[in-house]
Amino acid sequence: MNSELLDQISHHMGANGLPYVLPIHPNLVHLTLGLFIIAIVFDFLGVFFPLEKWVFKFLGITVERSQLFDVGWYNIFAASVITFFTVGAGFFEMLLAAPPADIKSPWGMLAMPTMMWHGVGGVLLLAIIVGMTFWRGWQRYIIGLQHEREVQIPYLVVGAIIMLLLYLHGTLGAHLAADFGVHNTADKLLRMGQDLNQVLGGK
Ligand code: HEM
């Protein structure tokens, strides 16, 4: 979005450059990440249940293998649903972003390429998470019925690789928020030469 247009609408914006107090995308990302990671971790626990069940017994936790797989399935399903909102909010907040052009991230990247890689990567990750959900659903409802072990090893391997991608992708996002100060209230106020303690109600 060009700077003239941003100036026009900036009167309706808060100090974070958004028409609402708290940025939505950074809140939703934790649901995407948390739900996906829990889904894969519980499926790991389900697949290797015979090896670790003594630990549950030792800790006095009564758990059945199928319950671990339930957590794996419902969490990946929820990750899929929520990630549509994560990506939607990411697009909205990216369109209203006006990052500084003269700063480089810890990875040596400028703000625009960081935002582009993060945006495109986010859409690809949405597609991948939805694809994983179909794969998981197929294992659970179509082929899983014949097996006590609901999940195949390749699914866990791909899940672990996606977790690594999410880590790299999330780091790009963190560069946007922390290093480029995108929609970061404190960062924006400092750039405007304001006294944070005064404006944000500190001492
Ligand atoms: C799987 C999808 C995505 C994940 C897991 C994700 C993750 C993250 C994370 C961890 C942050 C840092 C938040 C913070 O430290 O406060 C972030 C920030 C950000 N992301 Fe994403 N992101 C995703 C998709 C997208 C997409 C598709 C876009 C835009 C097209 C986008 C735009 C942004 C922007 C503009 C920020 C700066 C903070 C803000 O939004 O206010 N993200 N993202």
C-alpha cells in the first residue's frame, strides 16, 4: 500500500498502525503452531505407545492408545481450521504494514523480502497443513480402522519436517514484529520520539 494512502487512513489507526488495539495475527499464530505441534507429538506418543506405556503407568496416568490418536486427529483438524484465520489476518496486517526500509534482520534481510517470504511461506504452510489433515483423516477413517496403530511413520517424519519449517517461518515473522517493529506499539512510539512511560501509562 502506498504511503499517501497509509497517511490518509492513519488517522483511524492506533499507535500500532492497526484499527484495533491488539494485532490479531500474532495471537492466532500461536494457535496454529501449538495445535500442529501437539497433533504431531501426540501421534508420536501413540505410535511408540508400546515402548513408553510403562512411563504412563509409573506416573499413574491412565491413558489408552486410541486417546492419544484422538488428540492427534482433533488437533491437526483444528490447526487446519484456525490457520485460514491466521493467514487471513496476516494478509490484512501485512497490507497495513509500513516497515522501515533501512534496517536488516538478524538474517541479513530487508523488511520487504522478509515480508514476502513470510507471506508466501504462510500460504504454502496453510496448504501443507490442510494436506496433512486430509492424510491424517484418511489414515484414521479409511485405512486406520484395520490397524491398532492409526498413524504411519512417514506421516510422523513429514510432520517433524513441517515443524522445522514452521520454526524457520515463525522466525521470519518474529523478525517482522521485533526487528522491523511491524504493528509493534512500543516500537512505533519510540520512532515517533514519544516517551513510552508517559504514553503507555507507566511511571
Ligand atoms: C502458517 C501461517 C503463519 C504462521 C505460523 C505465522 C507466524 C508468525 C509469527 C510467529 C509472527 C511473529 C509474531 C510476534 O512475534 O509478535 C508473525 C508475524 C507476522 N506475520 Fe505471520 N505467520 C503465518 C502466515 C502469514 C501470512 C500468510 C502473512 C501475510 C501474507 C503473515 C504476515 C505477518 C505479519 C505482517 C507479521 C508482523 C506482525 C503482525 O501481523 O502484526 N503471516 N507471523
